[in-house]
Amino acid sequence: VAIGLAYAARVAHELGRIDLDRVREHDRVIVDAYGLDNSLPTGLDHDELVDLMGRDKKVVNGLTFVLDGANGVETVADVPADAVRRALTRMPVADGRARISP
């Protein structure tokens, strides 16, 4: 769940829903307040992950996420796959340390 929250913040940022400071705030809560890791395991196939995300129970039209934004947390449908992939590239990768966004 912690990794998913960190990832959703990055998707929201890719879509212009939140700024980088808000992404960092999400990371600080996950890492510092809850003491959880926000890193993806090494060796994940991004295309396979995007395919699996398309099968999630929240799917309405296309890729669907629950994302932070100016109006609070909302379900956002039809998120472009390229934004989803870009957000994956911005996730920290596990090396035994939790990280906060740069």
C-alpha cells in the first residue's frame, strides 16, 4: 500500500494535479511518519505493471487511479499510459533504504 501511495502521488504530478512539493510531502508521510518503504522492488517490468493496473478493480474507462489534487482525493479515469510509465520511472528502486523524492 505504501508503494502504491507514493506511486499515485507521482501519477498525480505527471498529470499536473499536484506539484513536486506535494509529492515530497506524500513521501515524507510514508517514510518518516509511518516508517514504510516507498521503493519499487528491483527488476520489475514496467509494461507488465501497466497491463496489471488495467485490470484493477477501480478501472472505469482505461487506466483508473485514486489521485490527490486541488479538490482532494478523486477517482481519475482514462489516465494516459505514457503518464503511468513516466511515473514508474520516477519511483525510487529498492536498495534497502526508503527515499524521499528529490
